[in-house]
Amino acid sequence: MAATTTTKSFLFKQHSSMLKADSFSSNSLFVIPTLSKPSSTTAATLQTSHKKLITKASATAKKETISDERVQQVHSTEEFDVALQTAKNKLVVVLFTATHSNYSREIYRLMVDLSRTCNNVVFVLVMVDESDKTKAICERQKIERVPHFSFYKSREKIHEEEGIIGPDELMRDISYYGDNHSAVVRLHSRKDFENLVEEHKIDNKLIVLNIGSKHCEPCIKVYPTVLVLSRQMVDTVVFARMDGAENESCMQFSKDMKVVEVPTFLFIRDGDICGRYVGSDKVKLMDEIVRYQKS
């Protein structure tokens, strides 16, 4: 049976084409899954990077800054709160990890690389075994096992991933939750939708409205394709997205549009809905867009 997502009074069903795999489980607190041993060259590089970039665990360790990088290591609940507060409406990606994790060292290097290019994302590191203060952060945020990624916006946790995730998955999550300035128009109400339709009645562009939910795995996985298409088809197609459970207006709009499963893509031209596609298959989505673009 497909997983479901309930927000307030509106029920969304995830499309069954792509459901999230179960996370690893363990009875121990702060468990690091075992990974294959890296090559000697890679291991040496990771060890060197780890020594330079991550503060050595110590109950009395003082905060150290990572020069020329935007990955913030926090050492207490007070510093954690400041990091979320100063980020304002930017996406905050927090990696909770431990000093003896090879995986965390590797994924940390990716975070460092991403920090150079993702200007609208703040990256934060919490070493859970550094001190009692860092353990207190995990207890308050209800982090039971590491590695663990938590995603925050406006100080609210909007997504999390427990266990090992690959670079592609991390970048996919960042592109979905941190996308503020792409060619995809963000809609937050029925009024936003009506304004968008009115704006493009003159140019006769096809509008592709992606209705999803922030807790829907298929919505997240198909979104990179939406981003690519929005750049490639900018002259002929307008791409927009709406979280169907964001607020009462969005929920009512989704009900009126008879959206039951997400992601649902509505195709609109001249103010009329001329078709829809439900699912996250990239090829089928592209075929449907081309079909309605030509109609």
C-alpha cells in the first residue's frame, strides 16, 4: 500500500511509483553503520581534511572556525539556536554525526563543496560525541541515531534523513527544499495561481503546475527534472509549484482541482486546465509536457 501524508484536514496519497525505503534500525544510540574501507589515498586525504576541518572531540573544547568555508560547527544549544535564527528564511542543513564515522567525513567534504555554490543554504555540523552540550542538542532535537540530516526553514524542521544517504540524495533534497530563486514560480495561495494565469494569457505559454507536499518522497525525487525543464523550456513553458498542504488556501485549491495523489502536474493554457499527469516518472512527465505544449 502506498504511504500517505496527512496535513491538517487534507489527505494526500504519495504516488506509488516511488516510495521511500526504510531507514536502517538499531537498538543503540548514536550508531554509525559500517562502510567499506576506502583506498589508502582516499583515507589519507580524509584523515588530513578531518584534522583540519573538524574540531577534535573534547568535553572542554573551544569553538574553532573553519576558514574560508560556510559550514558552521556548533557546540551548544545556544549556538544551534543562533545558527537557525541568523539564517532567517534560508534553508539550514544540519549534519548530526560522530567523530569516528568515515561516512560522515566523506559527506562533510561534500557539504564543504556545496557551501561554496549554494548561496541560499546554510550548512551546520554537530559532533554529537564532542561534549554533554552537543548531546543536549540531539536530545532536544530528538536525534536518536547518527548520521542524521535535519532540514530547517524559518527555524522549523521541514525534513530529515536518518542513516546513510548518497551525494545525489543530499543534493536532491537541497534543490527541493532550498529552491528560492529558480525559474520555477512558487505559489502560496489560489490568488497566486490566478495572478500567474492572468499574466500568461497574453503570451499563450503553457503553464505546468507541480502540486506536491514537502513530506512526499516522489515529489522530491522528480523535482530536479522540473528544474532542468524549467531552464530548457523557458521561452515556451512556465513552471510553477505549490505545496498542496502549506495552508488553508492551498489545501482548498488542491481539493477543488481534485488532487488526491502527489505529485500531480496540471497543464494550463489560456486559463483552462487542458490535462494532468500524476506520478514521478521523468520520461512520462516530459512526454506529457511536450504533448500539451504542441496542442
